[in-house]
Amino acid sequence: MELLALLSNDEQTWTQVNALIKHGEWDKVIVLGDGNARKFSSEKQFDFVQVDLTKKIVELKQEFLYKLKDKFEGMEVALSIASGNGKEHMALVSALLSIPIGVRFTAFTKDGVVFM
């Protein structure tokens, strides 16, 4: 399964995303974020997609849709929204459903990678 992770400006949440990348068995990892998120690093390889998180919700959804529509091989993606805010989450989920692609929310916990 492919992992899609959103990185917002709150760098404290990046640890959750990094652990998820490190401990999961992913066919591919895609990380979304603004220019600041380019500083993110992981010991596993990932594709970085830069987006403008300051856009209004409708424009942000369109940017997500445009930049993600050809990125996935499967019919479903594991999605981490541990980072980000409600506007970013709504725009991202709406864009994914418009592709269309199924979404399985995922997180890293003390018990390892879990799907919600």
C-alpha cells in the first residue's frame, strides 16, 4: 500500500510522520507540504510534493487534486493527517475522493502502525 502524509508547519508533528514512514511496509511514500516542509528528512525514500498551504480551501483542494491525480498505483491509499489543520485535511480528503481513490487513515502508535 502507498502512504500519503501531510506535513504542516508544526514541526513537532513531523516525528509522527517520520515514525510512520520508518516502521510501515510501504510500496511508495508521498509527502505533501509547503516550502518549509522541504526540510523534512527520513531514512527511507519518499517523494515530496510541494503545495501552497496558505491558499483558501477550494483552491487548496484543486492544487492537491492536480498534483496528486497521477501519483497512485492502487485503488486505496494510507493517509496520515497527524500534521495539519482542519482546512488542509478537508481539502486533501476531498481531493483524494475526487480522484477517486479510497482512503485508509493510518497512524503510528506504541503498538506500531495502525489503520483506523
